[in-house]
Amino acid sequence: MPIISKPKVVVLGSMSKMPIAGIVFITLQYVMGLKRLGFDVYYVEAHARTPSWLMKDEHDDPSMLAASFIGDMMRRFDLGDDRWAFHALHDRGQCYGMSESALREVYREAALIFNLHGGTIPRPEHYQTNRLVYVGTDPVADEVAVHHGEQKTIDHMAPHCAFFTWGENHGNPDCGVPTSDLFKLVPTRQPIVMDLWEPFHRGPATTFTTIANWNQPWRPVTLNGETYYWSKHLEFLKFLDLPRRTNQGQQDFELALSNLGDDDRRRLLEHGWQLRESLDFTMDVDTYRAYIGQSRGEFTVAKDQNIRLRSGWFSDRSASYLACGRPVVTQETGFSNILPTGEGLFAFSTMEEIEEAVDRINSDYGRQSRAASRIARECFDYRVVLGAMLDHLGCKPAAPAEIER
């Protein structure tokens, strides 16, 4: 039998733009999953944005910091010292990690190039082989822009050969997100590498938590004369009385937040919420996982855009809670059309539905925890999620016995 080399795959991402642990895990679970499935995987940042998030003062070299951060993450998760590049297109085009010539060769040889979040502006070296794949993790904005004929978005998406969306309800009768004949979006979701999360499951715990950016007053979209909002604080405020109402105020809820103003902080505390600054622990991958694993479960909301348009979006962070065996109570976006709910995972639209979900979790926590883990394994495991994507793309790695070792 001839020896066949592992096919190359590139994941284009943006860990250095926002090196919060959640973004790291969104990205690395694609990289790790594809590697475990038998591909030779390369991680590349070529987003042409200054990674200012990493800078501590004006004298820092952001490109060097970004390269150091990416290299550390690749080593931390055994993904290879020679399998990454930071292409500083925002600066003078320097290439860190792999050389520019090696990077161009990888692009030419890659069986697939995944543009994660659709966040990298396509360049000729990305799409000249017609293997660039769009992976949209925030549905609504791009779909609405294409619907309105916005040329900038159309030009951004056009070089891709296939299109995926985390809006899993896309195209269903109850989904209001526009479809397009130009770009046929295929539903997908966050892939999970279970062994990254299972060791952080620490007993039954007492407090429902979540991690969120409180106030983001940008990126509203208008569709058919209605405005749909991005910021989650608008949804949290609809359930302000939750800590007082649930189990006669005996159930604790904590919000780990960034971008929280003083007035809203006082308001949340007055209504019984526990608060924590999310940036105190979300910069470290282990403390981030420990926070999730030491929670009783997740209570969270979604963005108005996804709720009213019923995109079917489901949070990567909520998938991580499930993988830790933590039940999730989250706002309905249409995902219940696809994912199993009622045990381990609960979709809500009203305060009463939240209260019922919390009561069911607390009445038999062991059963609900096992159900959460089961949903993570059956619905989010990288073999399930990436396997479906690869089937759609008609791309499979060589059989293990044929791979050159």
C-alpha cells in the first residue's frame, strides 16, 4: 500500500486580536479537532489588524507580542512549533513563526483553508486554489448586508468556495435571517474537544454563572424596517428580578462581566446578582476552564438579533459548560429546533421558564449533569461537528494505516 502524507489544512483566526480564553478555545478546538482527525493543521493569523489587546504600554511591539502569544498557545496544546504563523499585514508584512515562503507553500498545498469567523480579508494566496471556506460564528449581520446588496460584504464573501454558519436554524420556516442565492449557508456549531473540559468538572457547586460583555452599543442591524440589537445587557435587564424569584431567593447567580458601568453595577447588585470582573480570569486558559467547571450551571441570554430572528445560534461558551457536565439555561434563538432540550439543556423565553428549568436542575442535579455531558458528546464533539463539515466539503484525511508517520 502506498504511503500517503497527511493532507494539509489551514485555520485562519484571530486569537491575538482578542486573546481572551473563550476566543482561544473557539479557535484551538478547530485546530485540535482537525489534527486528531488526521490532517496536518496550520494556524495562521493574517487579519491585518493591530493586536493592541496584548500591549501594556506604547513601547510594546504588538507583532512580537502576538507571535509570542500564538507560539505559547500552540506549544501549550501540543500543536507544533512549526505549524503557525503571524503575518503582520497591519505593519510591514513581517512573518513570524513560519517564513513567508513556507506559509505561501502551505497555502498552495492546503486541501482546505478555513476562514474562522469570516474574520480574515481574503487575499489571493488564500483563494487562488478555490479552497477557502467561510465559517460564520456570528449570524445575522453578514446575511442582512448581503440581503441589502452591500457590495463590501459581497466582495468579502465571494472568494470563498463554501459557507458555514453557526445559525443552525438558517433556512427553516421560522427563521427570519435572510437567505441568499449568492451564498448557500450550511448550518454548523462549535466543535468541542471533550478532554479539554472534563478534568475541570468539580462537584455539584452552588452558583449559576455566565461570562459576558455587558454593554456593546454597536452593530445594530435594520431589516424590513425593524432594528435588531447586538448588546446582551438589553436582554439581561428583562430578567433583572431572577435572583429574588428563583427558589425564594435561595439560588445564587453570578455574572462575570466586562464593560459594566457603575449605574448598572449598582442596579444588578440591588437585585441580588453576584458580580465579577471577567477580565480577572478570562486571560488564562486554565482559570477560565476552572470557573466554568466550578459553576453549578450556566444561566445566560442571547443577542436580540438572534432571538427575534430565530437564527438558531448557540454559544461556544455554553457548549463548554455542557462539556464540563454543567447544565445550561439559555435564551431561545431557535436552537431547540435542532438540539435536544429539557434535560441538561433548557431554552427559555419567559421568567417562568427559567424558574422551571432551575427547579428541574436542582431537583436531580446528578441526572441533569449527566444529560449535559451527553449532549456535549453527542452533538458538539469535534468528530460529529467537523465530520459533518468535511462530508459537505467532500474532504477526508487519509485512512490511519495509510498516513505517513
